[in-house]
Amino acid sequence: MYSNFIYSNGGDFISADGKTFGLNQPEAVEALQKISDLMNVHHVSPSPVQSKNIPATNVALQTKKVAMTVDGQWASAGLAQSKFNFNVGVMPVMKEPVTTVVCGMFSIFKSTKHPQETWELLKALLDPEASIDMLTAGTWMPSPKDWYTDPALLAKWTENLDARPSGYKEAIVDVILTKGHQTPTGYVKNFNNIMDLVNPALDKVWLGQQTAQEAMDSIAAKAQAQIKGRRDIKE
């Protein structure tokens, strides 16, 4: 969740050239600290301890454990099935509107002995018409871009549906098209090893035991040693 605010503030997990750890830089630190402050200063967001007792998004909202939540758009499926009166809005903005796009990525091994068959399978899996029930239920979103830009195709999975309330197109579809940012798992090499260092340090931030700057600086050297570059730039 916090990646949205890091990107919104102009920060990143790794530098643009893929050589430097980015979470101890001012833009990322400010975003992380503001999230911590919501818990530990303003007391308007549940602490990590409180969060353990808060159920899934659809149940948390229905039982009034929370008034609003940041979650993937797939959460709308459970809310719609419960006939719960809800809506969606844009993410809070720091410097620029940003939303992180998380997806399941398909690939074809270049060594495959069946490239054509694999390609046909991939096309079938990505065909929105074949998964239209999952789209209209609110669980999935389509992969082809024209299902976001063609009004007739967009209407098939966004209009007159309990899972797609009135704010959906403006808050989710429009922002994805204009301000979408890929998930760091897609472009940061060695991401899991880096986060094995980052996550325990962030726990101290969420608990209010350290500032974001202190926590990220404390693991910066070890995290830097795990930096292997970016997948989205040519080396």
C-alpha cells in the first residue's frame, strides 16, 4: 500500500539508474513518515497491533471497524456480493496522483518447443470475453488496453454493476490510464532480498519506535549490497 505514496511524492524503491537504494531518500522517507504519523501521531489509522484484529476489507467496512480503507480494486467483489452500500475514491495525493498497478504477469520461455501453442494459450487466458464473469463480479480487471479506452468495451465491465459504484471510472480506470505506476516487483531486481531487510525496519516505523529516516538509514548499507539494477532499463 505504501508504494502509492512513495511514488506520489516522487520517490522510488531504487534510483532511476538502478544503482542506488531509494527508500532512505527524502521523498520516500517523507511518505513513510506520514503513514506512520497517521497511526502514532494523529491516531486515525489502526496500528499494526490493532490491524491484526481487523478482518478483510469487505467485513471491516460492513462491521464499521474502519470507515475507509486502501485496498486493491478486487475488494469490490466481496462488498458487491454482500449488497453493501459503498463507493470508491482517488488515492490521497502528496505531489502527484499515482496508483500502483499490481498484476499477474504471464511469460513465454524463449526455449519453449511450442511457441505457437503457448501463444494461443496466452491469448485465451487474456481474453476478457472468456473471463467476463470475473470482470463483472469485480474480482478482475481486463488486460487489453482497449477495454479501458473503448466506451462500448468499458461499459461491459463497469456499468450498472454492484461491483462498480459511481466513482469507479474516475477514481480507478482514469487514474490507471493516466497515473498508473508499475509495481516494484516488476522492475526492481532482487526485490525480495531487499525487502527482507526493509520490512523488519519498517515494522519499527509503524510501531513508532523509530522515525522513517532512522529505520531506512539503519539498513541502507545492507540493502545497497542487494541492489542488482532495474529490469526496465537497458544496461
